[in-house]
Amino acid sequence: MTHPTRRRITITLTALTTTVLLTACSGGADPAAEDTGSVATERSAAEEVDEDGAHNDADTQFAQMMIVHHEGAIEMADLVVERGGTEEVRALGERIAAAQGPEIDLMSGWLAAWGEDMPGEAQHGAMDHAGMDMEGMDQGEAMTELEGLEGMELDRRFLELMIAHHRGAIEMAETHLADGENPDARELAGKVIDDQAREITEMRGLLDDL
């Protein structure tokens, strides 16, 4: 025969066990655990944003300067598309403008996402003092010369100056690969090197045919 006191203790323990099991099954959660999970999730998201937006001064300068450089190339390309003397050179101008326009948009988006300034007068001025000139001419001087030419003469001078212009872009991209840290910017730098080296070879061939 079970002792009454021992029986009451057994019933109490059974009730407590049932209550704990029902609470667990009902989906009740420890608020502290919820807070811990929430903090972990927020921390993970923040780390992801920081990683995606990680950049250094070299990345910022690359984007700012390459935007200015691409704008100059498009200005030259648009002129030869309008007034060039050969279909091959006009087609090259169209391809240069079509390729570099979206890259300007891409780099502008990076600068906005990084909280950095878009290119200003400082970047435009620096282009003329950082090995980015074309046979001793800055962008304005090169455009003045090109605008005074027509037909085959324009084609030849455009090719000569654009080869120099592309070499400048390759130098900028190589510098960025050495110093930059943002993976997207580094990927674009590699693409610039490959694309513009290939176009330099093409332009030399076109010059030989003129």
C-alpha cells in the first residue's frame, strides 16, 4: 500500500512534467533565446552588407577616374561614328561607346552604394596629370584636333589617339589590381585590361589598312 504523502509527491511531479511538455509542444519559446537568435540574424546581415560594400581609397579612385576616362572615350567614339570615313572605324566607335556606357553606370552605382562622391572637377583635372594624356594632349585638346578632321584623316587620328587613351585605361586598371580590395571593382579592372588590349590590337590592324 502506497503511503499518502509519497502518492501526493508523485502526482505533483507528474503534473509538473505534463505542464512542461505541454508548454514545449505549444510552441512557447524562451524570450531570451528569441532575442539571441534575432541579434545573430541582424549581425549576420550586417556582416554581409559590410562585406559586399567593402572598399578602400584605391577602389574609390579607380571608379571616379575610370568614369571620367570612359566619358572621354565615348566623346571621341561618338565623333567618329558621326563623321568617320570607313565603316570599320565607325563600327569600332559604336562598340566602344556601347561597352563603356554601361560600365559608367556600374561604377556610378558603386560610388553611390559606398557613400562616395561622384567624379568632380578634381578628377577631371587629375586626368591630365596622371599619365592619362594622349600624345601630350588632354581630352579637350584631343577633341579640338579631331573635330577639325574629316573622313579618312579623322579615322587615322582617332585610332592613334584612342590607342593612347586605351593604354591609359590599362595602366589605371593595373594599378587598381595592385591596390584595390573590392572584388567587383577588381573584376572590372581585369575586364578593362582584356577588352582594351584586344581593341588596341584591332586598332593597330585598322591603321595598317588605312
